[in-house]
Amino acid sequence: MKKILTIAIALLMGGVAYTYAQGDTEIKYDSLANFVGKNAKAYNGQELYLKGLSKSSHSFGYSGFILNYKEDNDIMNEEKNIYKPNNNYNSRYEDLVSKYFHVLDVIEHPKVNEAEEYQDIFYLKLQELSSSDIVYYRYDTKAEFTFPFVVRGYLEKQKELLHGRKYVVSDNVLKASRNIVTGTALVFQSGEQWECIDVTIDNKENAIAVVLKNKQGLRTSIPISHLEETEGMRKVFTAEEATALTKKYNSNNFRRILQNKIRTGMTKDMTMLAWGKPTEIEKEGKNEVWVYPMGKLTFSGDKIIKSN
């Protein structure tokens, strides 16, 4: 049966949803997600930006870019099948970094019906926009942390959604950040609010970054992933969350949470916000001992009675 591809664009859940119907299968791309996992065919028609790699990985290059997906070797491709090959059987970093690619098609692995392992492998058929080169990228539905692209639709949607929002950032994150203008360490007040003024791509950190400004006009950036971490040790709070937690725990305790500090009398919830989940929980009579790399905390009921 001839495959029919239809494209519909609609607003969904505050993002742009691109719907592709192939046969009886409907695939949606939601611009609120950069990595779509098993929903790989949703990338069809999208524009992808290739992020930078860490400096130590420049010589290694990019893996997964090949010329003929039907000749893809699961272990190591021959040099003739690698797009712009380097000496490490990968693609040269300097030839690919910061390039834009248009997704022409998303193809299942040729052996998808032979073994279960191939059900998670797809090939993104890409056209590099500056050269019009056609290349295939081997996409693993389970490999989110090695996915090297930023979907342009996702980036633009994050700019729209986050612009003007205000946050309170933990001290440790701010200490590791830099003044965008001067490159120097930040001078900040614990608990102050920062407003999102942009969302961009930070190739030095190999991450999508949120650009923040405080009331004094000081500008810095933090990885957008910090905003997405909503369980365990928190790195960023919305202004509304900060206000609610200050009211719930008082300003001194909330400041301790921002500084990742612990004291006796703090509750389990407060401890989770400040230190995250323990690596182990031990029983000591009626008490619980939470074990962390930085020490042990003894709880009686819901409160810390001892730290060491």
C-alpha cells in the first residue's frame, strides 16, 4: 500500500504540535520536548541545530553520522561510510559543529523485524542546510544524554514560555556561574530573584541555557536542565515556589536550603530540597539514619536530631 504522508500543524498544550500521519499511524511532535524517545518519527520535517562538544571531545568528533544507513555497522563503520571522517572513525568536529540540518525522513532500522534491540534504532535522514549534503544520523530512543541536537521549534517555544519568568537560584549554581559581560564570578545575594530574558545555546557547556538578569542588571546563564529538575535537591525555584517555601519554613530555613546547608530540627522535606535523596537509609532503633557522601543525618520522626 502506498504510504501517504500528511502534515497538520496545531497548537497543543501551549506548544506547537506537528502531526504526521503515515498509513494508520499518527505521530506528533510537541515543541515542548527536545528529545522524543520512541516517538522518533515526530522529528520528520523539523530543523535541528548541532550542539558543541566538550573541549576534551573535539578530537574525538561526532559519532552516528553516516552516508548509507543500510551499510551501518553496529560496532564500527568503515571510513568510506562516515560523513566527513576523522582519524577516530567519527565525523570531524570542526566540520559539523553549529550546523543546521533539516529532517527529510525518519527510517526504521532495516533489521527491526529480526531482533528486539533494533526497535530502538532509527535513522534521521538529514540535509545539511549550508551545503545541501544528505547524511543519516543513527538515533537511539534510549540515548537522550548523547542526543547532539537542539530542535529549533523547541528552542523557540522555550523562549516564548520562559521569557519574563522569575526564579530564585541556589547559591552553589550561582557560584559556578559567570557574569556574561565580564566573564568574572558573580556577586549576588542569596535568595534574590532573577528574571529570564532569553533562552539560547551555550556551546561551551554543550547545553541549552537560560539567560537571567537580576534587579541590578547583572546577567548570567544557567543550563535549562536546572529548571526541569523538580525532585530531590533543587537548584532553581520559581519565584512563586520561593515565596511559598519561605512562608512554610521561614526565611532562615529557606536560605539554608538555597545554600545546601543542614541543621538539627529540619524536616525530611527540607533535607530533600537541600541535599537530595540519601544514598542509603539505615535503621537505628526507632530512628532513621540518612546516609550522604557528605555525612549522616539521624531523624527522629520527621526531624533531624543529629548530623555527623
